[in-house]
Amino acid sequence: MRKLFFLLSSVFLFAENNQTKSIEAAKKIALVASTEYLKVLKNAMKSHLMEKGPKGAIDYCNKNAYPLTMKTSVKLSRKLHVRLKLKRISFKNRNVADYPNATDVPILKELSKTDPKHPKMYVKEYPTRIDVYQPIYVQKICLRCHGKHLNKDVVKELDKYYENDKARGYKVGDFRGAVVVTIDKKSLEKYLHNQ
Ligand code: HEC
């Protein structure tokens, strides 16, 4: 009986240990992925802003934010050796598709209360996937299209694409939303096994 208990508890400990390992690995991978993804978006937005001005950059973001997100998910899955998917969510969103879903809402609420000086990550585990949430804060350059005092050409262009644009009136340091990195658990286990 004691032997069985010992055996069972060590199996349990082993499973628990593996689970912690997966979560830790998911956090590390998600940090790399979300940082890279935000860099890709910012660089694309900045180069269009410089070459074509705010009108061209808004047109670019409208047509490319989604395809670029899909492309970056595929690229980073290959680079980091796990199947992952990226998305951006916000309560004060511009694109209607970026509003958080029912499972995102409570986590985004928690994240919105964290201090921008000490950004925090949230992790939620499901049977087949791990979702990692990374907060996004407003920087100076973002104000050109998300700030309080928008240029009238910017307003005109935004109104053209977004009927119910809630992503205006932000200040530097405001909580803007989050990047969600969804990691497929099977591919993560395979990756850890091959380490
Ligand atoms: C040239 C204008 C422009 C600038 C500058 C800009 N954005 Fe945006 N942003 C947009 C547009 C347009 C969308 C909607 C894209 C779409 O339709 O998918 C958007 C969408 C977003 C979203 C997705 C959530 C939502 O509201 O739909 C986030 C998050 C975001 N921007 C953050 C930022 C941050 C952070 C910065 C600064 C680093 C920034 N943006 C700078 C134009 C801009």
C-alpha cells in the first residue's frame, strides 16, 4: 500500500513538474513571439507613415494588419518550432474584430489594472492550448492615429474605414490592449521532448 502510494505520488509529481515546464516554456516563447510581432507591425506602420503620410499608413494598416498577423504567426511558428497563433485585442478597439471574446474579457480586465512600469503576463491553460497575454501600452508615435488631437486628414481617413472607432483619445502610457499568443500544446510537448 505504501509502495503504491509512493508510486502514485511520484507519477503525480512528475506530471505536475512537466506541466510547470510547459507553462514556463510557453511564457518564454510567447514573450519572444509577441515582442517580434509588435516590432513587425510598428516597423511596417512607421515606414508607411514616412513614405506615404498618415493617410497612406492608415490605408496600409486597414488592408494589412490582419494578413500581416497571419503571416507573422506562420513565420514565428517555424522559427520557434511550436504551432502558435497571434492576435490583438482591445476594449477600446478600432477594428470590430479586435474586441475580446468571452474568455479574453476577464483576463484583459485584470491586465488593464497592471502598472505599465511593471508589465505583467497572464497565462491561461486549456486542454489543447495555452493562451499567453502580453499587455500593450501607448507610445508617442501611436498618438498620430490613436491620440486626442487628431489631424483632420487622419480623422477623415479613419471615418472612411471605421464606423464605430473607439481607439481615439489615448495618452502616452495608457493601456491599449493585449497581444494574445495561443500555443498548441501538442507541438509544445514535442518541442520540449526534442530539447
Ligand atoms: C498611421 C496610423 C496608426 C498609427 C500611427 C498607429 N495605429 Fe494602431 N491602428 C491603426 C489602424 C488603422 C488600426 C486598425 C487596423 C485594422 O483594421 O485591423 C489599428 C489597430 C490597432 C490595434 C488593434 C486593436 C484595435 O483597436 O482594433 C492596436 C492594439 C493598435 N492599433 C495599437 C497601436 C500602437 C501601440 C501604436 C503605436 C506603437 C499604434 N497602434 C499606432 C492605425 C494606427
